[in-house]
Amino acid sequence: MIEKVKSLAKKYAPEFIQVRHMLHANPELSYQEFETSKFIQGRLRELEIPYDVIATTGVVGLIKGKNPSKRIVALRADMDALPINEENDVPYKSRNPGIMHACGHDVHTTCLLGAARILQELNEEWEGTIKLIFQPGEEKNPGGASIMIRDGVLENPKPQSIFAMHVHPGLPIGKLSFRGGKVMASADELYMTIKGKGGHAASPHLCIDPILIASELIISLQQLISRHNNPFNPCVLSITSFQGGTTTNVIPNEVKLMGTFRAMNEDWRTKAHDLISKQAKGLVESMGGQLDLHIDKGYPAVHNHEGLNASARKKAAEFLGEEAVEETELRMGAEDFGYYAQQIPACFYRVGVMNKEKGITSGVHTPTFNIDENAIEIGMSMMAWLGISIEEKTATQVPL
Ligand SMILES: [Zn+2]
Ligand SMILES: [Zn+2]
């Protein structure tokens, strides 16, 4: 079976590199993936794969093998691009100014379409049902995954496990990386307005200085993390914007702060929100100011199911060789795949796209991000192979 999947991937890779070029040249922002969605639907129709459209632009296809109810595995690709102006000088450069597939979601969509073609062609030779999930809005709250789940993507039929790949520009082409348990962080946005009382900078005693209060607040919040969080529990709070005042001799009325709070443990995350609120309010009021605080809750942490991840890693090594498979590092970035992982056993793995010899080294979310396109053949064949080969007992035998 490995040889069949590999030879189909090799045969179709040139076609899917063209698909990737088309998607890359026509990027669409989160929740506006209308043309991308239509394109995916067209390809599924050509392959005679039935599908539903949910969450406005999301597409959910079903491929049935033999004994369709025996095992149900979901494969997920995200579809959205970023508000970045592409600086790559390539024939398939973005035709939509200010929008770019700078996180590789064009590659993920392409690989899932490629996998669909392989799976459909071999559908007499594997057992179960494969659910193809093309998801909008990964890059923007509330996260397309949460909307797809609300709209029933994990029901009728309910998958026993779910996989997603992500391109990794720090990993050389030809390699895959896996990790069990925690892999990515939750990400919440902090918005704070500190209201004081403005006036002449030479008479601070007649004012309530929001610049000073905000400065104390930033330091105090860092202390909160360092004193209340278990040091073995990864967590980051970064204040990323400090806006207030316009000149040298006026104390302003207010200061606005923004930042991000990232964690890998849901209990700590909830507790930290409460601590941040109480400490910020207490400190600002003790200095005579008033605080408006809003924490915009983002994606949960991504926790890979240990048993499923171990099984996927083993299958990947069987497919590509032991030397091609590595352990992925922990990252404090966020992914809305965490929502699926809260519902069913999940595995989020990475596909290397870096090629130093070809000068392909830029990170995701940069205007020069690109991939070594040999990753398309690897990505599409691995998706198909995991869909076919993961055993149904993997997910249920190992407790969550
Ligand atoms: Zn991204
Ligand atoms: Zn991404």
C-alpha cells in the first residue's frame, strides 16, 4: 500500500504544484475564502466526492472505502491568507495586493486535495471513511475551527481521530516532526485603558498620571506571572502596545495598553485571567486611576493525543524512513486546531519546507515566506497514508 500511495503522489505532484500556484496567486483573508471554497468544491465534484458547505466557506467532504463505518478519520486543512504584501518575485506571486498566503495554508489545502485524489483512487483498497475538512479563518478570532465545530463538522459521522499538517520553515525539506501532549499555546488578547487626570506636566500633583500607572502595571503583571505560575508550566505575557500622550509638557488623560497572554494549561489560563483582572484593577485604583480591561479569549492550547501521535509518528517512519521523522519543539504560537483537540483525539504535525541551498528560509507570517515545493508530494502522500493506515483502536484504547 505504501508503494501505491507513493507512486500516485509522484504521478500527481506536478498537477498539485499547479494547484498550489493558483491558490497562492489568489489568496483570500480569513472568513472571505469564497473563491478558494468554490475551487475546492469544483475539485471535489470532479473527483465525485460528496461534500457539504458549512461555516459559510468551509467544505466538508466524505470519501468512503470498504466497510465505511468501521473507522472514521478526519483530515483538516485551513484555507485563509494573511494581510501581508508579498515580496517574493515568483510567477505565482499574489495577485491580491496586501494579501498573501504567508502561513502556507495554500499548501495545506493543496495537500488535502491531493490526498483526496489518492484516497478516492484507492478506495477499494482501504477500510473506513475519511472526512476531509477544509476550514476557513484559522488566522483570526474566533477561529474557523470553533465555527465548523458549532456547525457540526465533528458529527454525522463523528470521526474517531483528526489530523492536520502545518508547513515548518525551520525544518529541512524531507523531514516531518511530531510531538505528543502539549504542542502549542492558548492565545488571549489583552486590551486595557488606564484613565487618569491630565494636566500640566510641571504640576503632576494636580494630575493623576496614567503614564506612570501604566508603567507600574506592566511591571506588576510580569511579576504576577513569575510569582503565581508553576515554573514548569510554559506561559508568556507580553505587553505589545503602549499608547498615550502627544508632547513633552502635558500629562495625558489616558493610556491604552495591548498585549497577549499565552499558556498551555486551561486551569492556569482561567486562574490567570482572574488574577490579571484583580491585580490590574487593584493597582490602577490604588494609584487613583480607573481601569477598563477586556480579555479577548482566543484559541485553546493544542494538546496532541499521546497514543494517536505515537501511532502517527510510527506510520510516518514506516512511510518515509526513521531518519525523516523528528520530535517537534514546543511553541508558544497558537492554532485553532486546539478546538478539535478538545473534542476528539487529535494530532497536529509539521512538514519541513526549508531548503537553504535554494535560499528558502523565511519564516511564516513574513512577506518572503515560501516553500520547497517537493513538500507538496510529501504532504499529500502523508495525509493520505495517515488517513488509510491509522488503526481504529489507536484512539480508543489509549485514555485521553
Ligand atoms: Zn499563521
Ligand atoms: Zn498557519
